[in-house]
Amino acid sequence: MALPADSDYRPDALDRRVAGLAAVAIAIHVLEAGFPSPVPGIKPGLANVVTLVALLRHGVACAAWVAGLRVLVGSLLVGSFLTPTFWLSATGAVSAFVVLAAAYAVGRAVPALRLSAVGLSVLAAMAHMTGQFMVAWTVFLPHAGLTVLLPVLLAAALVFGLASGLVALRVLDRMQRLERAPEAGGY
Amino acid sequence: MTRADVVVILLLAVVVGWVAMAQWQGRSTATAVAIYRGGERIAVHDVQQRQRLTVEGRIGTAHIHIEDGRARFVQSPCQRKVCIHMGWQQYGGAVAACVPNGLSLQMLGGSTTFDGIAS
């Protein structure tokens, strides 16, 4: 297939990586959106496993692309683009990413403070929930009573963050082993 | 997992515990209940006085009962009846809300102050 005449653009390695990882993240995001949740606002957030993998294998830029594309395309597919759900999701993703990138940078600068996927995941999950809660509380439902829910939501974030961190750890480990055995074809 | 992981997870667990303590500690029995329609306070009632209220919401009439220092939704035209399942509210600051119908009630008095995060 011919590219447009004025385009010299060729996707580089980062583009391909971003595309592949974002596709996986979006698939998980959409699947997860289909599951009913017992409490509104609580879901496992397994798509963040992909963000973590992107961050730990390919760095901050790749992770930012993967997280951003997931929120955008995920919301288009689910049909929540520009609805309150989308803004909550976007705020959560941005808060989580800022904390994630900061923790990652600190870990690189000071090896003693380096976190594995588990620590990063828990931090990101808590930041996600806190950011989301702040928007829900200040923009959509400015009611003091909502804060009664905060401990429950944060506890859920802690547990689910731990869970997806452990999943990410296993995924990273498996990917590394596949790479060491080239006949397996990599990923 | 690294040692820093463990430290971070424990610290965050402490934060969650602290938020929970701040939220649930020092809550005390309410003295009044405020009824809201679409964020606007439309009435305040003494919770010691037994009352059977009917309140018009966005999609229909809801029934709110007040007695023995407590208040609750008992009937609502909404689909999922979350407000009814929230049951009796009796502590200062406690809330029962019906989002589809745009109605909520909040217990007042006692210690309605929240923690640093809330205020």
C-alpha cells in the first residue's frame, strides 16, 4: 500500500511498540468495562498492567503513549468519550501517570528507593483513585458526605493495585524469559 | 519485590487506615436531617421528631421516614433503589442519596467535621 505522497513518515521501533502495547491495553480496558462492578468506581484496573510493562521495559515516553491511547480509544469504543466517566477515567490516568513517572525517576536516581512493578502499581492505583475522587467530589457531586466512601475506595485501590502489580511482575518475568529463548519467537 | 516496595505498601496501608480512622472516628449522633433536591437544601427536620415525608424529586415522589434520631428513604421511584438500601442514617455527616431522582438527605449535627482531606 502506497503512503501519501507528502509523507516521509515511517513508523519506528517506538511506534510499533506503542501500537502493540496500546492495543493490548485497550482490549483489557474494553473487556473490563463490560463486567459489572458491585460498587461504582471500583474496578480492578488490569489495563494498568500494560502501562507498567511499558514503563519498566521501554521508559516513560512509551508508557505515556500507551496510557493516553488507552483512555482515549477505550472511551471511544465503550462510548463514554467526553462523558463524566471519561473525565474521571482521564483524571485518574493522568494522576496515576504523574505519580508513576515521579516514582520511576526517583528510583533511577536513588537505587535504594527503586520500586518494582508491585510498589509502582500500588502507588499508581492510589493516585488514580485519589485524583478521580477529587474530581468526582469537586466537580460532579460536591457533597461532603461523599468522603465517607473514601476509605473504602482507597482500600480497594490498595488491594487491586497490589494484584495488578503482581500480575505485571509475572508478565515482565515471562517476557524476559521468552527473550532469552529466541526460538520461542519473543513477544 | 524490593525493600522499597514493602515500605511504600506499608506506608500506603497506614494512610488508608488513617483516612478510615479520621472518617469514622468521632462520628456522633446527628440532631437534624437536611433534605436536598439537586444540590439545593429544601428542608431541615429534627431527627427526634417522628415524621413521614413525601418529597418530589426529578422523576417522582420519594418517601423519607424520620424517627428516633435516624432518617432513611423508604420509597423511591428510581430503578435500583440504592437510596433505600442505604438504610437508616444516624451519624452526623452521614448521607443517603438517590442520584436518578436528584434527592439526598444528610444528617446534621454531632461532629460533622471531616478530616483534612475533606475540608
